[in-house]
Amino acid sequence: MSRCPFASRRGFLAAAGGLVAATKAGAATETAAKPAELSQTEPFWGERQGGIATPQQRHLYFAAFDLTAKQPAQLVALLRAWTTAAARMTAGQTAAPIGTDETKPAPDSGDALGLLPARLTLTFGFGPGLFVKDGHDRYGLAARRPPALVDLPPFTGEQLVPSHTGGDLSVQACADDPQVAFHAVRQLARLTYGSATLRWTQTGFLGDFGADRTPRNLMGFKDGTRNPNSNVDRTPPSPFDGSLQRVVFVGDEGPDWMRGGSYVVVRRIRMALEHWDRTEVDFQEQVIGRRKYSGAPLGGTNEFDTPNFNAVDSDGNPVIPDTSHLRLGAVELNGGAQILRRSYAYNDGTNFIAERWPPWRQGLEYDAGLFFVAYQRDPRQGFIKIFERMSKLDALNQFTTHVGSGLFACPGGVQQGSFIGQGLFEAT
Amino acid sequence: MSRCPFASRRGFLAAAGGLVAATKAGAATETAAKPAELSQTEPFWGERQGGIATPQQRHLYFAAFDLTAKQPAQLVALLRAWTTAAARMTAGQTAAPIGTDETKPAPDSGDALGLLPARLTLTFGFGPGLFVKDGHDRYGLAARRPPALVDLPPFTGEQLVPSHTGGDLSVQACADDPQVAFHAVRQLARLTYGSATLRWTQTGFLGDFGADRTPRNLMGFKDGTRNPNSNVDRTPPSPFDGSLQRVVFVGDEGPDWMRGGSYVVVRRIRMALEHWDRTEVDFQEQVIGRRKYSGAPLGGTNEFDTPNFNAVDSDGNPVIPDTSHLRLGAVELNGGAQILRRSYAYNDGTNFIAERWPPWRQGLEYDAGLFFVAYQRDPRQGFIKIFERMSKLDALNQFTTHVGSGLFACPGGVQQGSFIGQGLFEAT
């Protein structure tokens, strides 16, 4: 993270004297002191895209697009335009210089003028449909589809709806200000006119639990304790420290344009919060495999204790139940399969639901839960491997339903002068 | 605002040693330093409810409920329970003490444990249906319905949908952390089992533009420049300074239980953002009546310049157009009608829309815009008076559609030992 060294959206208002007259309206100036954190930027150019290993920001706006481009050149032009706009916006600037000609639509909607960079990252991904759509090799890229970019298999219990599933392109915008995140996607969406259309979007948030503390999800449990993490220096050391390169980022297995990239699985997981809230705490703990308040694994004392999956109680039953979420997700019991979770809570109001569990109540319930975001080096050895079993056995499935899904190949980082995924279009 | 003097949700985790074992897991403790602002609380007890004159927090979760209580006593019991829980949660505590019995459902869902108070306010309102529902005087309160709590009349152009309209009770939760706001409403909703049900909810956010600066809404224009405001000391003084008591809060006109209270109008206003973004900046400025970047009224220089509604250009046309939003909302031209706007942007993803304007395009568009929240002493002399004319004439109506609506009487503040709206049930 660094302080923004560029002319900023906020600076624009003070600097563009010809366009914006200086104000002397007392406290209401554009240069008042702000919390330092919102002035921070995350790097855009580099070996890796931002928004993957980046410490998680507080807000998400995720968008999936369908490609309508007729020619590969249109797709390349879009990615070039996205690269330019993304580099500017992550630096706290408008998507394009606004200029002084007010007789035309502005190239930026202006709703982030006066907002700080807020650590905005924009992470781009390519869905299967960029390579092959309904059996058609639209852009001559079918042969370059990475083997790891599979079609996600159907999973037990999922109830996917098209309005939250799939897409040929993905943009994950994360920032510490929700208006900054939405602004960024909106500007990128404007650049798609004629070459792509929005397919679905999702907002998400993360409570401010403080740096290096595990956030609680809407179920009230800590979520992410066993995440791979190269940024935390724990005593005693966790087996998940320092594992980002191994777990998350594509290496020599390639293809070249994916080196330093990652594969992202997103799942919109609706939680039956009303049902969960009426469930006994000790039952919740059996479902998760952890204590609710401390986050300790059952049988342990502290959050970061290594779970003892062999421990049994006086009746000979596992202390950490066979159907618990912790056990079914454990790297030790999944042949080493690991993922980097970078999820956000979502809260989209309420809608009518007919429950599929006793007592089969119908009524208005929260359309809320977890927008699960997981990065991995190869989804076949990551999410798919873990969730194949979890979807069948996890006691948590009584309280959750996967209603949206996507898998996208996120290319390696962008160097100045090139564009997102450029190597894909240059491969020979 | 004050620092939280109570045992906090965060403190709970450190203090409840019997329940939660102390952790020595390096940086991942529950007591790490936090930004001071999230530790601030807003008072709950007092002459007025919080969340009205309170400096606007960054996040909103608004909920409307339908009453199902058969007896007034059930309604009173609900309001008592809400009062107790609200006082605790605004102080940064759980809705009720969690205790140590894990064989029962916990009285708090736990998803805010570890989060700071974040200036949470909870503002309660009574809709018309609390007094009369479908012609029935369910609770014997019909005669006590305040004359100002009218049924909102139909307005030109509105397209209200039931799933965002009406309600017998309202809760406006505002906080600087979205998880704190949602947590609070969720705990209150749990207390309604048997006496009320959720009718609709709405999330909102406000970009962090900095204290005493006018935020920009999603149209990129400053929104709230002419708001009544007793907190800003401007040079030169604005006619809107110091006007909160006159504009917002009910006085001797009563009824008693509404003294120090206010009436809130909420409107879910969808914005045609894609359409707006393709509109010339100077045309946008004619629609709003202000310059986009400086926020100055047309013909003026600075944001807080008094608009000159008499100025004409060389052709004799008004500099601030007759159909501009600024003119139609102006207190000078509405017989003194004023409201306190306390609105939030909303962003609920995308859905299919058939545009009602040229070129009558169909497609996926943002379900985003403004969750308009306006407080006033009497809606007949506030929102209704202003919007009657505005709904017919405002050029902005080309780009906005009101799709949700509510009017609620928010009683005066609560004194310790009493409950929300207690005077209503004691009136003779």
C-alpha cells in the first residue's frame, strides 16, 4: 500500500481552477483532513493482479459480463480500454480525464469526485465463454483455453439461478468505500457498449473487525481462520502462513499468460439466518466444528490451535464431528487441497421463500448470506475437490443454499504498456 | 458523540473468561488499536431519537414491518423489548446478555461480536396501519392517529411496488459499519416473532466525502447543499443553518408523544444511470440547476451561493430553468416548505427493465439510485407540498422513478425507564 502519488479525484476539484471555482465556504472545502487509510492506494501494475493477495478491503462490487463482440479485435480493444481506466481509477483518478467540454457526456460519471482512492483494486477474469460459447469458437481462442478453466460440475444441493451465475468476463472491485467500488465497475461497464453486456452483479461487505483479526460472517462464527496467509506472523507459526504462492498463484504449469494469475470461484451462498438464529449454540458449534465465541476448534482452546481430528469423546465419537464444516474443509483430510477465501457478506433485502427444511415454513426471509470468493492455482485441486465432498456431507448445508456461481481465469498482472491478459492474444 | 463507556461487544470477548479462553495468538487479539471513529457511540436516551439530527453515518439498513399482534399488549411488549435491545446495541453491546448456556439459542446472533459501536442509531416509526388497517381499529388507537400522519397521496409518475412500500412499523438503522446496522435490525426482527413480520428492507451507503462536505449521489452531483443544518457555521451564514427545530421536530402542535419527534418519508428512487451517463454535462446541469463539479447554482460561483431565481439570460430565459430540480425544490418558491434529507445511495444489483423513454431500450440495468429519507415536522407542509409540484414538472423525472414509499411518525426520544412511543399508549 502507498499514498496516492497522482493527481487525485479529490485534487481534481481543487486544481481544475478553470472549471471549478475555488470555494471559501467555511469548513466545506475539498481538502479537509481525512483518515489516512482511505488515501491509500494498492498497486495496479505488477506481476500479479491486485485484489487477490491484497489485504481484504471492506466492500465488494462484483460484476459478470457476457461478450457480444463479433471480432477478437473488439475484445482486445475492450481489454485495452479497461486497462487504462483501471490503472487510473485504482490511483484515485477519474476513469478518463474529464476535460472542460460540457457539451458532451463526461467520460466519468463523477460520483467519486471528492472520494479518496480507498485501496481500490480491480481484478479481471475470463470465463469459459470467452473461449467457447455454446460450442462456438467465437474468437479463435478455444485451443488456448487453460485445462484448469473447466466447466464447474453440478454439486449436490445447489440451486443456481441464471441471474447470479456464469459470465464470459468478471470484474471484482474491492475498496474501503462502497461508492468507490460501484463507481469503478460502472465506468468499466460503460466501456463495454457494443462488445459486452452486464450479466449479473453482487455487492458485499466486511465488518471492520480490525487488521489481522478473523472476521465473523453473518452466522456469527469466525470465517477464514485457516486461510493461507503470508502476511501474518503467528506464534506458534501456522501451517497456513507463507503458502500463498503454492496455493493461489499459477506457476510454470502455465499457460504463460496465466503465470502469476489465479482461478477464482464465486458462489452466492444464501444463509437461512432466521433458522440459524433459533438453533442452539452448541448445535451450531457441532455444525461448524468450532466454538462460536473463541473460534477455537472443538477440543481446543484458542482460535489458531491445530484441530485434533483424531480426538474422540468418552462415547468414542469424534470431538470434531464427521459432518462438521471444519473437518470437511480441512487441508489435512482433502489430500492437501487448499483455497484462499476472500469472501464478503451480502445483504440484498428480503424475498419470499418456501423453506426446504422442517417445518417447511413459507414467508419473507433475508436474501442474505455469503458471497464466497475463493482463489486457487487450479480449481480441480482446490474448490472442486473440497466441495465435491462437502456438498454431500456438510451439516452446514442444512442452513445454506448455493444460488449463484462462477469460475474465471484471472491472468497474471499487467505491466505498463500492456493490457489485461495480453499474452492470451499473442500466444502462438 | 461519545466514546462507549459500557462493556462492549469487543470487550465481551476479552472479559468473558469463563466462556472464552484468552488467546495468545500473536497479532490476532481482540484488543488491537482501532480507528477512533468506529468506537464512538450516539446517545440512545434523550429528548429526541437518534438518527435524525445525528451526523449521517455511512451505512443504512431500513426495515418496515407489518403488525400481526392481536392485542395492544403484544404491541407494547414488542416496543418494550425493542427499547431494551436498542439501548444495548447502540452502546455497542449485544442485544441481550449472551450468558453461558449454550444448550439454547443465543439471544444475539453474534455476528457483531468484535465490532465497535460504529455510531449506531436506531430510529423507530409508526405507520398509518398501526392506527387503522384496512378500516379496522385493531388496537384502539385510531382516534390517536396524528393528523400529520396522512396516507401519502398518489404522485405523478410513481410506480410503487408493494415489496418496497408501506409498513406499520419502521426501523432505520444507521452505522459506520454495514454489519453493525444489519446486525441490529436482525436482532430486532427476532423480537417480532408472533407480533410483527418483516415487510421490506433496504440497504444504503454514503461515500466518505469527509465531514461537513456535501456528498455526491450516484448522478455525480452534490446532494444536500441546501439541507437544514444546525451543525455547520458557514461564512457567509446560510439560511439553512439553525433551522432543524423549525423544520424537522414536532413542537407544541403535538400530540404529546410526538413532541421532539418527526415524520419520515422514505422513497426508493431508481435512477436510470446508464441513460444519465450518456447525457451531456451541460444538459445534466440544466436538469439539476447546478454546476456538476463545483455544485454552484447556475449563474453562481460557489456551492453555497444563494441561487438567483430571477436571473435571465440574454434571450430572456431563466438561468435556473423552470423545470430544474433546484428551482422546484427551493424553499423560497414552495411557501417555506422544507425537509431534512438524510438519504443514502442504494445498489441492489441489476435487473431487467423496459425503459419508458426513448429509445425504449430493453435490457439489464442497475437497480440502483437513491433511498431518499426526509424528516420533517409535518409532511403536509414538507415532502407532500414540495413533491406534488416536483413530480409533475421536474426535468429530473426523466431519469428517476419512485418505486417504493413509506411515511412513518417517529415519536420523540425515550427516557430511561420508558419505551419507544410510550405516551401514545398512555394518552387519555
